[in-house]
Amino acid sequence: MADFNSSGKPLDFEKGFTIDFNMVNGLSSVKNTSKRLLSKVKSMFYDEEAAKKELEENGDRLVYEFHELPAPEHDGDLAFGMSIVYPGKVGNEYYMTKGHFHTILDTGEVYYCLSGHGYMMLESPEGDWSCQELIPGKAVYCPKRYAHRSINVSPHEVLRTFFVFRADAGHDYGTIEEKGYRHLLVEQDGEPAIIDNPNWKQ
Ligand code: ZN
């Protein structure tokens, strides 16, 4: 069974369209996947020595990946996809995504947790922050102007979230790469705990 539309094209992004994606593994037959190996993102972890050790001992593991589903990137359109963060730690810091602001800062985003156990770290340019727990069935609203980063705190489970944001919002990874987050989520006595980032740059 296919969709019907006035252009006759099977997947016309200017019209309404459907895309398959698997609620269990987050994969779609429309492939637009980006993978982030530890060697490529090691500088986002605060403990450089631990990152080096992790690479030597456990090899270059996949930290996270995301699948962007195709959508028109215009003001007023919505983009969506899946974010998948693998379980693991660098020292006592959980595997996480790099995190980003939107280039158009005044745009929010919604993440819906499909599986796993994690947190969304939110931080504004002025330093206001919160860290929201994600479990299956919970949606987190990332308000406009807040950088957002997914963190997997489960020792074994994969954290999978479905996200939707304004399609022309754009991604500013550079600010976080340069300055870092003011707060980090690490494991202390077997529990997630917030610490100040010792490497944060004003
Ligand atoms: Zn975003």
C-alpha cells in the first residue's frame, strides 16, 4: 500500500509524506545516519586521561549516532529524527552527545524517550540550566535558547529518543566545543550526580 498525492512522486517532501521508522531500534529505511566514535568526540569528556585510557583498553567504541529523517528545511517546517546514545563511561562521565545550541537561538525542540534511561542537560548562554530525566514514555521540552545534550546513565541499555525541531533552526556545535557545559553529569557512588565542569571556559 502506498500514499497518494497530487504529484504522483512516491516521497514528495513538499507534500505530506510518511516515513517508516522502527520504534524499537530507531532505524529507518531512509538512511541519513551520522556516527560519532570515541576518538572523534573524546575532547567533550572532562577527563582527558580517562578518555585516552578508555581508547587504549576498549578500543574506538561508538558513543552515539543520529538519524535525520528528510524534511524540507524552511522556516515553518519541522525536522525530525532519532538520537541513539550507547551505554558507557569515560572515567566517571557517562556517554553523551556533544550537545548544541540552535543557530537560530530562539527555537525549541522536543525529545521523546523510546528506550533506556538518560538525562537531557539544558543550559542557556547566561548559565541557567536544568537536567531532565528521560525514561521511556517521557517527553522533554528543550526551551528556546537552551543548549541540549542527551546523556545515557544506564550501564547496559541504549538510550533512544525521537526529536522534532524547527527545520531551519540549524546546529551550533562550536560554542559547546569551545566552552563546554558549565555542569556535567557523572557517576558518584553508583548514582548520577551533577558536578561543575572543571574545564569550562568563560
Ligand atoms: Zn537541537
